Amino acid sequence: MKTKILYTAALILMILTGCKKDFLNLTPDSEANAEDFYKTAEQFQQAVNGVYEPLRATVGESGFIMGEMRSDNTHYDYYAPDRGIHIIRRENIDDFLDDSQNQWTNGYYNTCYVGIARANTILTRIENAEFDQATKDQIIGETKFLRAYYYFNLVRYFGGVPLFLTEVQKEADAFLARSTPDEVYTQIISDAKDAVEKLPAPTFPQNGRATKGSAATLLAEIHMTRKDFAAAEPLLRSVTTMGYNLLPTYADAFQLGNKNSKESVFEIQFMMGDQGQQSMFSYWFIPKAANVELITGVASNTLNYGGWNVPTEDMLNTYEAGDSRKDASIGIAEGIIASDGSFVIQASKSIQNYVVPAGKIAKPFVKKYLHPHSRERNTDDNWPVYRYSNVLLMLAECLNEMGNPGDALTYLNQVRKRAGATLPNIAETSKTALAAIIGHERRVELAFENHRWHDLVRTGKAIEVITAHGVQMKATYSFISPNAYNVTPDKLIFPIPYLELQLNSALTQNPGY
């Protein structure tokens, strides 16, 4: 961590963007001396853009592996000719065979601290800046929202972590011991509360920045993770009064023309083009093949980087008949296996009523982020962190946990009604039964948005569900190691990176690693 924090302290000196006030643009365009920077409101706003920027890596490099593939939602497309270490280590996360030298979980850990270090520099220096308090409050609110979000992901994925709250200005500042999870959560709650107080309510169309709605939703999820449903419930109710709404269809929520829409509470911004801000996760999620043009519309070879986040058979079978979310989220690549063992795509099909033809191979893939584009691995899709449907389902869960199942059904059925006209309204009022129904609804509504693993851990179902899932997967795929899916309590969090332990003797490793 010493090296990462010190490098980050230097990186924060880079001005990220020439930001227009009406849209969050994260393009780096120049560098500045630390003594000349952090003076004006514009400079601080540029620095805040630098705190947003690492969010992209939390999605693209590791987020879907840790949030979806670790769960029962998705798996990977095994390709025997490519057994590179970067491939195997991704597979190891899915199979519960990862260790402290796994580059993908370690990258996630380090990326979060990049964002935290940038946030700390802003918060350390802003009080001495000479511009109006209203602008300062906006900057502080966004910065604390982001710092809370980074720490929330760290504590959920790694347990207690070092709690850096001020700018690292000398080497000794970089050597902190781990705080307890309770200490980390106390700080996260404080930051998120401050963000709720300082940030304005959303205005539509939104510009991609955090708002009072974003902060309230984050704080509510933090409280729910801590089983404090009474604290989460009023926050979620407040979000329902801020002008958010469900778009007419589920697929609408992911259309490029609806980025930062009324359904969006917070999403990570991407932009196709030459600015270095493009997304490409749709390419990671389609099958490994020498040419995927029939799926993407652009000639591309994904043998080296595709085949991740593949919907499992269990996921496919989870959708009810008539649920439009299945077809909006998942596509089918149909083809054959070539003599060299590679998959040759011959058609891209809808999963709706699909039956595999004789002599063909069918591979499901996540398609909810796949939209028209003209350049390979250069797409315009944002990544949803919080959608309004998630808020409604969180509120339904809180109300059910607090003994108000009738009220919970109102919010649950709003989401179901949008998902399919033929889906029946839920009338169940048993707390245990309704909790399972809400859990199912969260799984299909938020599929492939990196919520499933957190939901399983938060509700205490991870070991039971993933152990059963592992039995099924090992019976289906001969390439999975017999010692895979040993899901013990220790495996509910990931290991502290090995390099951090070598750099900082004050750190200790998580049990089981």
C-alpha cells in the first residue's frame, strides 16, 4: 500500500478534464504543480472529476468477476488453448480458488485506494480555498459520496481495511494498520450522511454527478448491510419523492439515449470516441470466437478477452414465463466448434423460446449493454450502480423486514408490472416467504449489474446457495477442479493483496488465505 498511496499522491496532481459544467467529462488534458493547484473552484471541480475516474476500473477490470461471477449468476467460457495466468486467475475467483496474489482482486483493492487518495487530497485542502461555501459544499458532497462508495466496496469485499482520511504527505502516513469493519462502517456512514446533507436533489436530464438521491441510496444500502432497516427505510422513501421513475420497458433503462435518465440514480460514465473514456464490457461478455461480427456488428476476435460473465443455466431458469427481462438481458450465440476447438458463431439469436438446433452449439451471453457502435471495443454504454427499480426493491425489503409486508408489496409489484404484463402480482405476506420472493426479484431485475454476490452475503445465504451451485457446476463441467467451490465463512471476503503485506508490516491477512 505504501507504493500505491505514494504514487496516488503524485497522480492527484494531474488535472482530469476540461469539464463542462453541464456534463461530467473525465478526459485528462494537462498537469499542474501542487502549489499552484487547489486554489480555485474550477480546479477543485477538475480534481473531483479525478475521483470519479477510478470508478471505471472497478467495473471493467474486476467488478463483474467479483460481483457476478463469484455468485451463481454467471460463469466463464472455458477455452483450453489459452491457459494464460491472467485467464486462470479470473477463473479462480469464480471457482473460489483465488489467493492473495490474484491480480484482479488486488487491482480492485488498489483502484479503490486511488479514488480514496484523490478524495482525501481534496478534503484536506478545500477548507483553505477562497471561494463561496455553496460551491465548496457541492464539491465536498460529491467527494464524500465517492469516498464512502469506495470504502463501502472495500469493506464488503476485504473486511476491515486501513482507513486513510487525510492526504498522504510523507512516507510514514502510508503505513496504517487495518481498522475494524465497524470502524470503517462508522466512517462510511459519516461520509454518506454528509453527502446527503450537502448534495442537491437531482434535476433531469442528469449530468452523471452524484446527487442527494445517489447519496441517500448509498447510505440506505449501507444501513441494510448493517441490518438497520429502520434507518434505511426513510432514506429510500425520500428517494421516491425526488422525481425518479421507471422507464416504460426494462430494455429502455439500458438504451444509449436514456443514459442518466429518470430511472438512473447513479451510473458510471463512459463515452465512445478517442478521449479514452469508452466502455468495452460488452466485448468481455460475448463468447470467445475468432469473429464476433454477427453479434456486435463490428469484426473482432475475442479469443483473448471474451467469454466472461456467461449466464449460468441456473440463471436462465430463474426467469418466470413472460418476464421481458430475460430477452432484454441475455442473447444466444449459435454456431459450431471448429477443429482447433474454437467456437465459430453462425448466428445471433433471441433467447425467447429458443431451442438449440441439431448439430449446433448455443452459448448465452449478456446483451443488456450491447448497443450499436462502429469501432471494436469502443462503446458508449454507462454502467448502472443504482437504478430506481433497485430503490423500490430495497424499500420493499426494508418494509418486509420491519413487519410491513402489505406496504412492501406495493413497491415490489411496481417493478414486476414493468417487467411483464402477464407476471402476476405478488400477494404473499409471510415474512420469510416474501423475503425469498424479493430476493428472487432482485436477482432477475439487477442481473449482471454486480449486486448478486453482495445480496447473498448481506442476507446470509452465500454459503448455502453457492455450495449448492458449486455441486451443480462441477457435475456439469469436467474442467472445474474437484477442490473448487469450498465456500467457507473465510471465503465471504477476499484476501488482502500480497504486495501490500510485504510493503506494510502493520497489515495482517484475512483468515483462510
